[in-house]
Amino acid sequence: MINVKLVTWSAGIFTAISYLLCVLYGLITPEAIHMHQFLETVLPAFSWLSLGSFLLGLIESFLWGVYIGFTFSVIYNLLFRRWGYPKK
């Protein structure tokens, strides 16, 4: 069994850091090769790049990670209870 709270927070922080790295990459590379189109597609109401949009994207990225971490850990724990224990 895995800790739902730990996995949820870890995934949320991971996606927030990934978002920050994508934005930083987009600021230091030419426009033709950065991630603004992808970010605008997967993050509702995000547009490249104002302070409000940046903060909204950071919050949305964190929440996507929370959703993924929570959902994954709950499903994992359910399946582990069903099939994960060794047979005696």
C-alpha cells in the first residue's frame, strides 16, 4: 500500500516544477521551439505570458498533479488489496 497523501503532494509538486521548467525554457529559447502551444492546450485559460496567466498555469499544473497522484494512489491501493498480498 502506498501513502495517498504523500503521492498526491509529490505529484502536485512534480507537475508544478515541470511547469516552471517549461516556462523558463520558453523564456530562454526562440519562440518556434518552446512549449507555449502545449501549455495553452492543456491548461484552461492559460495564455503566454502575463503574471496572472503564469500564476493560473502554476495552480492548474499543481492541481493536475494532485488529481493524477490521488487517482493513481487510490487505484493502486484498491488493486493492491485485491491482488497484492502474497498467497499463504
